[in-house]
Amino acid sequence: MQTDILSPSSGHIELAAAALRRGQLVAMPTETVYGLAGHGLDTAAVAQIFAVKERPHFNPLILHLAPAIPLEKLQGWLLDLAEFTPAARERLESLCTTFWPGPLTLVLPKSAVVPDLVSSGLPTVALRVPAHPVAQALLQAVQMPLAAPSANRFGRISPTSAQAVYAELSGRIPYILDGGNCSVGLESTVLKLSPEGIPTLLRPGGIPVETLEAHLGLRIRLPADWANASTHSEGLESPGQLRSHYAPNKPLFLLPARVLQLQPADWQPIQSQVSGHAHVGILGFARDPEKLLERLQPHFAEAILHLELLDPDPSLAAPSLFDRLRHLDEGSATLLLAEPPPLRQGLGHAIMDRLRRASTPWNPPPP
């Protein structure tokens, strides 16, 4: 199959919309990452998404919606909110009004209209309204919900450009709509809302949990096993919950602290792990590469170091995270090391989540 990268002209959007109506798949830009879009209520199209991505069926999908669909229509169409209390409905309405369009996904009780394949057999469905103008134009053109997980092979680094999608899925889909680089660069925040209106964070993402808590005026629950990401199919309520995800082809080890904060005892297991590698890639959070190299080089005297730097400010680092990881993965380094982000609040929480899931367990682990 030939894969064409299309500019987002009105004619190309209609061409992509026609392909979607025929049951084909199209890669579309969103503000978070590029999505592999298919008719979200057509089981055959949804099955194609799983096949093209090589994605296991136990991992549910997110349905993307056009803007300005009132909650009343969703209740009688995609959602079954019969057991929602008035307070829960009010909270849901407030979240939709404030954060849609945007990088917030809401997990809610589904109606029978939503195929079980979309929800992996769960009684809930994940919904989002993307803010990217090209995604919105495509959704308006097709007039249907689009299931659109990240447009890459399962478990791999998420694509934030049309070129990255092409590298992942060329020959597997007919069209990629090029909407430029993604402005957020991290997948959406996923929030589950119970019939009583209790919010639970299922995945940190493009909207910081602190922002949601400030809006709701209450603490958001974390899953009981938050510290131990799932390694199997049980209990997955949304995408991005598996232990291994967003991963490069090469082994990536997450350092126990930032390079400038590592103590002498920290270096022994690191050096043991990278021993024998002539090229080592470093993903760092720094504005001064010389200072970082000065600290690193004594410990890697026999290795060539390849630096990819991100801004220490998580909001500035997030749009480039996956792109920098992809550069390292495609380069000559045979082993990768990543610093943890300087801040764990705001988008730093989501960045740390992605790096943890992209990383290989230490053997032996760092102290």
C-alpha cells in the first residue's frame, strides 16, 4: 500500500474523510500526538486499528469527538449515565465545558452503541475532543466518532510529526494528514469519573493533575497499584497503563537522579550497565551541554556520548520529549540513559511516567 503525506487542505481533508467513511484508516494530527484514526463505531475499522498497530485487544481505545457536541446528546448516544447522581452530572458538565477541546480524556459508562472492541469489553468508554484544528476539521467532515490511538506500532515511541508516523506506518495506511509538530507532545490526561462523581487519574498527560484538582476543588484519586504499573492485560481501564510503553528499540535506563546530583556510589551500577557500549545516548534536562558533558565524560572515558537535551521546564520539554527519544533511538548509540525531569509536578509528572514506562529495568538496579 502506498502511504501519502497530505497537506491539510480542504480537499485533502475531504479525501481523508472519504477514506474513513469507506472503513480505511488515516493518521491525523492532534495537539497531543498523532493518532491512527478509524470509524469508532465500525467494528471492522476498529479491528484494522489493532491489526495495523499490532496492538493487543485488551488495551482499550479513545473515541475522538467533534467540538460542541452537547452532553445531552452524548448521554443518549455514546454514554449511559442513568446511574450518575446530579452532582456527578454537574461535575462532568463542568469538566467538559472547561477542558474540551483539549488534552483531557474522560472514562465514563458506555452505551450499547460503542463496540466492545473499542472498550476491550469494559462497561466504560474513553472520550476526548481534540483541540488541533486539522483533527477538528476531519471530525466535522466525517460526522462520526474516530477511534485514534497513537499512530505507531504498539509500545513504541509516540509520533509527534507526520514524518515520525511515516517511519512507523508507511505501507500500512493510505494517508497521513500533516498538521505540523504537536504542540503538547504528550498523550492526554485520562480521568475516570464514577457515578458518584469521584475522579480517578488513570494516566497523567497534557493537563496537569494539579490543574484538574484546582478546578474541581478536591483531590483526585490515584489507583491503588499506581506505583506498580500493569505488566499484563488485567485491570487496564485506559491506554498507557502497561509497564512497558512509549519505548525505543534500544535499551533505555532511567537514572536514579539527575546527572549533577548523582553521588559517587551511584556511578558503579551505571558504568557496569553501559560497559562494552562504544556509543551511549544521553537524554538530559539541561540548558548547558558543556557542564553536563564535563560531569559525564570521566565516567565514560571509552564511550562516545550523544546528547539530546530538553529544557528543565517541563512545559517546554514536553513537546520535544518523544522527538528527542526518537533521535537517540535512530542514531548510533547502542544504549540510552535518561535523566528524570527536574520537577515532578505539572507536566513533569507525565514526563516521568513516560520515561519510567519507556525504560528497561536495571540489572543490577541502582541503589
